[in-house]
Amino acid sequence: MIEKSKVKIAIVGARFAADLHMDAYHNVPGVDIEITGVASKDSENAKAFCNRHGLDPRIVHEDVSTMIKEVDADIIDLAVPPFIHVPFAIEAAKAGKNVICEKPLTGYFGDQSIPVEERKNVGLTDKKIMFQECLKDCKKIDKVFSDNEVTFCYAENWVYAPPIVKAKRLLKASKGKILEIRGCEGHSGSHSPFAAEWKYTGGGSLIRMAAHPYGAAIHLKMWEGLTQNGAAIYPKSVIATTTRNRKLLKDLPPDVDYINSRPVDVEDWSCGIITFEDGTNAVIFGSDITLGGVDNWLNIYASSTRIECKLSNNNTVMGYAPTNKQFEDEYTIEKIETKAGWSSAQPNEDFMFGYPHEMKDFIQSVLEQKQPESDLRLAIWATKVMYAAYLSAESGQKIEIPSGFNL
């Protein structure tokens, strides 16, 4: 039994996502959180991570599997690229440890018998094959976590973002029915070197960015069904399109090309329309071609209310600077190209994106041995919808989403 006021966590990864998780852990009240391990292939980067967060560098492990098996931890936190989510999550479950896993749950990453660095043009693979392999992963992880009776926490922070949490309260008060959802995550390109290639991320802007509004929309419809009728409303089908806009910019001079995205075999723009079991729809965008900083929003159109959720680029604090120099050393908003002119200077972006709230729920769920608000079921449904969207974009057809794990 876990001591009720203390949780031990071992983190796999030591870069951007791991920093977000550590910052969130610092803001979880009432629980003593001890970081007992940090695993990374780059030991120097792991030590720098420990230095940033005041951790003892002696807890660094170069071998992830060894750490998962041997470290004293209640939770293994997978803050790593998607291509290694499922293998490490399964190892953790078999070791009797709960898991926090970054989004997306999984994807298609090429021939597993070939070292990932040597895989070529994974994104050109038939999307039906990709979808089938993803379903196998989902089935496998679902069984392992059920058999070992440990908790899977899906780090879809939009589920916990205060604007969306408030939207659920307004929807409940209005007693209406959700008829349409529109959502988007966009910016001008990822800082991650993994983002350009399918073999690491399982896709481009659709799965790397639109995973957030996809996950939030699916969650809202499941929540609506459960609260109103005691039965979740699941996605039924999806139709989608994707493109790679970078090829259109290859001949432009630098002074008219401010898009940072450099896709190799992934898309940099996507749009999908989910149709749910009750006939309602969600329209979801993912974009690596959006200037002006990260653009996260979700709008809900219901029979008795309309709700607009702006997670970012809101006007809580607006700052003006005549040049880049004035705000040079001060954070304003993620992925902004310039700090000259007016900026949406977000006072607490992590809070608005839901990071501390999700970690609080995950830790409470592990302590109380209950399912978190964002769980394995949501992770699996989001994966199925997104890979059905990829198949739709390739085939030009609407794709039915299987309720189980077979096409």
C-alpha cells in the first residue's frame, strides 16, 4: 500500500515534456512527491535536468528498463517521444508500477526489427497497415494494464485545462446537448528534432498537435453521455485531409518565410471531422503553419449555450514593445516569432493548459486506486480516431472507427 501522503516517481526523459511534468509536480498540494529516478540515454542532459530541478544527479539511469524494474517508484512517468511509449508502459505495468504517459498513446513507427535511427520514409507506409498495427498496440496495452491491475494516466492536459473544466460546468448547468465542437492547436513549428519524422512521432501535426483537441472533444462527448444518460457517447466515423505546406515554400526568400516547420515525411496541416454515435460532430485542426505563437482553442455549440475556450493567445495580459529588446529576457507566449509590437503575455501558461491539475488528478488516482479523468480508455479512443483520420486522408473516404481492436 502506498503511504497516503507520499508518492515516489521515476521519470523517463529529461527534456521539454519532463520539465513540464516536474514544474507541475511542484504545484501539487498536500502530497510529498519524491523523484527517485531519471532515465535518459543522454546522461549529461539528465544531469542538467536534475540540476534545473534540484534533484540528486546520483538518481540518473542510462538504462530505462533497469530503472523501471529496480527503482523504488509508485509511478513511472513517460515523458519521451511516442515511439517508446508502449514498450516502456508495458514494462512498468508488468513491474507492478502505475504509469503517466504523454500523448499520443502510440502510433506506427516502422519496422521494429530495424533500429529506429535507420528507418527510412516510414510516413510512406500504407495507412491501413499503420492503423492495424496501432490497434494491435492498443489491444496489447489494454490487456496488460487490466491483467496487472495498475493505473494508466493519459497526459492529455486539455482535459484538465481550466477553460474546458469551466465549460463542462456551464454545460451541466445549461442542461443542453452538445451539437458541435470545433478545436485547434496551431503554431509555426515544433522545437523538437523528433517532430519532423514519422518514425519518432507516429505522424505530424494531426497526431502531434491535434491530439489535444481530438482528445478534449472525445472526452467531452463521453462525459456528456455519462452525465446525462449513464452511457458514454463514442466516435463513430471520421473524414480527414492532410497536407505538407513546406513544399509550397521552398522557393520563397527568407524574409517572407517565417514558418519554422521542416517536415521530412509528416504532414504540417490537418483537418478532421468526427461524427459521434449520436450524430453530432467535431471539427479538429492541427497546424504547423500558424504564426503568432501557440494557438489553442476549443468552441462548443450546444442546444442551450455556446462556449468559447481560449487556452492561449487570450488577452489576460497584453504587452506592447517597440522592438524585440524590451521583452528579450521575459517569457510571453510559447512559439512566438517576435516580441515586438503587441504580445499576449500569458501570466501562467502551464496553469491555463492544465498541467498542474492533471498531475494532481493522476497522483490522487494512484493513491486512491481509482481511474483518472484522462485514462487509458481516452488514450485508446484518441489513437483510433487519429489513425482512422490518417487512413481517411490517404483514401479520400469516411472511415468507420472500430469499437474494438479489429478493422
